[in-house]
Amino acid sequence: MDLNLLKTFSKVSELGSFTKAAEVLKQPKSRVSRAISRLEDEIGLELIRRTTRQTSLTTEGEAFYNRIKDLIHQLDEEIDSLNDSKKEISGVLRITAPEDLGQSILLDIIAKYNDLYPNVEVQTLLTGEYLDLTKDNIDLAFRVGKLEDSNLIQRSFKDVHFVAIASREYIQRYGLPKSTKDLHQHKLLTFKGFDFNNLNSASSPEALKYQINTSSIPMLLNMALEGNGISIVPSFYCEEYIRTGELVHLFPKWRGPKHTIKILYTATSNLSKRTRAFLDLVKDFQ
């Protein structure tokens, strides 16, 4: 049942008038009247008796109002309290992350965070460098892979795998590789530190060669989308394009090495409200 219908009924019952309730709720009187009619249809009972001169509760309506009025009031207070707590969260939140995370998962998290906490200014530093959180005044860092021991708190966020991809245009032009042995005949684009030979099978001992070797995952994705070759990128970074059919997931039974995205922050018992709110929100995206 729509909670707004109950709130409208409660206000009409409290004020004894559709007109007064409409004024308080800042709605047209016709909308208030339709809301009451919808509620009565859902319940299957007449709750308010309307005449040309007055509005009054039926016996069932009065009993119903007495049962829900305190609950509606408490719910309004809880919502007001929640909104007040969100308004209290303000200031600047500084986050650092690799460029590929900033243009994918992190983008969605920040968009939702801004909706919930509009008084917080989110600043992002997208870089592959491991910045010093204390020196650079950074609240949170997203990092991938094995990290050295430090005084920072490390929280695992998401596990990702590298997958092989190519555009449909590329496959139409150069053919679909049916096995890793076929990769010798294709243009290969790889991420720095990740060798395409991880894909190669034992039955094809000859080392694979690649045309592009870069530390930019966005570059690899864009080149694959443009039909410039077969690339290997993190699964989270290309899953939308695979879902829409713009990219083809090659060798779906093969899974590249697992990497864990971690969130790092300074070990302290006095984390700001804005930082705690962001960490709480991240759980919804795991």
C-alpha cells in the first residue's frame, strides 16, 4: 500500500476537511480526493463520508484513523530526523583511485552519494600512483592488487578478473578466434604487466606478440570498441558493453588472474561522518 495514501487520509481525518488538508499538503484538492478514493478501493471500505456541506469519518474510518495516527506521526518524525542527519553531513571528501575505477564503479557510487548527501563536495584524484593519504589530505583510496603492509586500514571491496574482448566489427573483419592458438593471427592489445601469454595454452608453446602495451585500461577499452584489436581488461570495466552486444567476450571459460579492489583509509577512531557515510554506501555496490 502506498504510504502517501495513508498520510493523506490521516491529514484529512485530523483536519476534517479536504480543502484544509490540501492546503497543508500543498496539493490540489482533487488529488487529495483521488487519494482517499484509491485508499478506500484498496481497503474495500468507505472511510470518509462526503456531503455537499461537510466531511465526516465513518465508523470504520474513525477506528482506522485512531489505529494509524500515532504510527504516521512517528514515521514522519523518523523521516525528519533522517533528513536532518543528512543535512548535517557536509564538507569535502577527497578520494583517490585508478582512472579505470573512477570511470566505472566509482562513478556510480559517487553519483548515489551526491544524491544522498548534497552538502558534501567530492574531490577525486584519478591516478595510478599510490598517493600518501596523510600528506595529500585524502580520506579514502581505492587500490587494486597486493598491497604492502602499512598503517592504513584495508577493506576488501570487490574481486575482479581480466577477460578477453573484441568488437563485432573486428570479428567480422578478422574472424573469431576459436582457441588461444588462433591468437597468433590477431592484433593483440595488452595491459602493462599483464602478458597475453597467460591466455596461451600448453598446446601452443610459441609466445604471443602484441601490438599495444599500455598502462591505460580506458585506452584498451576504447581501442577494442573501435575494432582495433583483441584486448584484455577487467571484467567490471567492460560488462555493460558485453551485455549490449558492442563487445564479444572471448574464451568465456577462461578466467584471468583474480585481483581484489581494496578501500584504504587512515586508522583512526574519529572518521568524519561523510567518510563513514561513504563507506556504508559502498556496501550496496559490492
